[in-house]
Amino acid sequence: MNLFSQELVWWITVIDLPAMTGLFWLIWRTRQDNDRAVDHLHQLLDRRSDQLREALHAFKLEVAKAYASQTDMRDLEKRLVNHLLRIEAKLDATALKAEALNARK
């Protein structure tokens, strides 16, 4: 009796080898398709991320421009300067009084 009978060899060559080749090709093709899809998604995510980053920078710039107008900042600066000048005048007056008291002694 042969180790491999005629029917077994026929079965392997006619059925199993083409089936295994087909499965191998299917797996290989599926893997290539998946790799391409992953690459496409990666590129798409990179593009969208760049677009979102640019939009965020533009929004920040717009907010910075519109947050406080220049006239508001000028008014605030004038108020602060006036207040500091009043404080300085009071300190000068106090220093003159202290100097006059020290001169009398």
C-alpha cells in the first residue's frame, strides 16, 4: 500500500492547493487593502488636524484683535495715569510736610 494513494494526491493537487492558494491570495489582498485604507485615514487625519490647528490660530488672532479695543485700552491707560499722578502728588505733599517738620527741629 502506498503512503500517498492516488486519490489523496489527486485531492491535494486539484482541491487543496488551489483552495490554499486562493486563501493566501485573499489574505494578502485584504492586508494590502487594509494598509492602503490606514494610510489614507492617516493622511486624512493629518490634513484635518492641520486645518483645525490653522482655524484655531485664526480664531485666537481674531479674539485677540477684538477682545479689547484700542480706545478701551487708551481710556484705561488715561485713568491709570491720572490715578498714579494723584498718588504722586499726595506723596510729594507728604514728603514736603515731613521735610518742613525735620527742618524745624
